[in-house]
Amino acid sequence: MPYRHSTIGLPGRLSVRPQPNHPTDSPRGIAASTLDGLLYGAGDALIGINPATDSLPALVGLLHLMDELITRVRAAAEQHRGGVHRA
């Protein structure tokens, strides 16, 4: 079943799941890793973040970062955090 804003899961579609991580949850490091994954141009992307810390403010900051990055580069992407899908 495809995700709401992408063609992931549809027949004949190519997609990837970049999982940008950084040992200290550096927003700059995670953004660089995300862009690296998107630049392969492998179709729609479901971006998964696994934070290194349990800090709620850090997680909220990373989710906002991903929203901004996806919007800014007009990526055919959604983000996924742990077992919770954000569309």
C-alpha cells in the first residue's frame, strides 16, 4: 500500500529508505546524510530517523529539520520515526 504523498509501494515504482543517523544527533550531520541519500535519485524516499538521544526537544527539532529539507528540495519523500509514520 503506498504512503499518502508518494508512489512508494505502487507496481513499477522505484523507492529508497534513507536512514540518516548521527552519533550526537547533529542536525547538520543528519541533513548532510539525508541529502546524500536523496542525491542518488532512486525514486521516492521514506526517510527514517533513529535519534541517538531520548531528548524530546531534540527529536522535535529533527522532525522540523526533515520537514524543511523535504520542502526545500521538493523531494518525493516522507519521514518515518521508529514505528510511527508521519505523513
